[in-house]
Amino acid sequence: MGTANTYVFVKDSQVIAYYSLSAHQLQSDELPNQLAHGAPLAIPAYLIGKLAVTKEVQKQMIGGSLLIDALLRLCRASEGGPSARIITVDAIDDAAINFYRKNHFVSSPADQKQMFMKMSTARRIVTKG
């Protein structure tokens, strides 16, 4: 994985969704207690950036499919190179917070829009699919 990889999804020659993935680093004090326990001060992470779908395809479960695609790519990346312990995302609004919570992310104690998932959780999700 380079600096950031962006994945664009097209239907009928129109962009309907996209997201980006990049390497990231967190400080253990940014994490909720259940994720920070036993972690070093600096934690290697992956960032899911700007996962978005167009208004025309919202409520069609495309966001969930995109998230699974992103998690699968991150799990594969961690197998073939430097691994991360945490996946992070910055939710844009309350609807996004609810979406990520339903998909096993937890909020930072300092900022509920900053959300996290353990890589082990991502692996469980993608192997169930």
C-alpha cells in the first residue's frame, strides 16, 4: 500500500461511490480503554478515508459492501506487509457514526466522530462473509 489508495465504484459510466485507504499512526491515549489496553504509545493503524456513496444509491446497502471491501483489502495488505493493530475512520455526521457503530467500530472517548476497529475484528468480519 502506498501513501493512499483510492477505490472508485462506477455504474453506467457514473461514479456512485469511493473510499481511500492509507497507513496511519495513533497514540494509545486516543483510543477507548478496551482498545488501548496493553498497546504501545504509538500504534500502527490503517485509515479508511472518505467512504462515500452518491445520494442516488444511498439506502441500497452499498456503503456496507464498500466497508467490507475496504476491510478485506486491509486484511490482505496486513498479510503481505507491515501490519496494523487498528483501523480508524472519521465519521462525518451522526448518520455515519451510526453506520460505523452498526459495523463494529467504537468511538474515541474524546471525539465520538473518531472511530476505531481492531484488525482482529476486521479479520473475523471478512472471514464470516
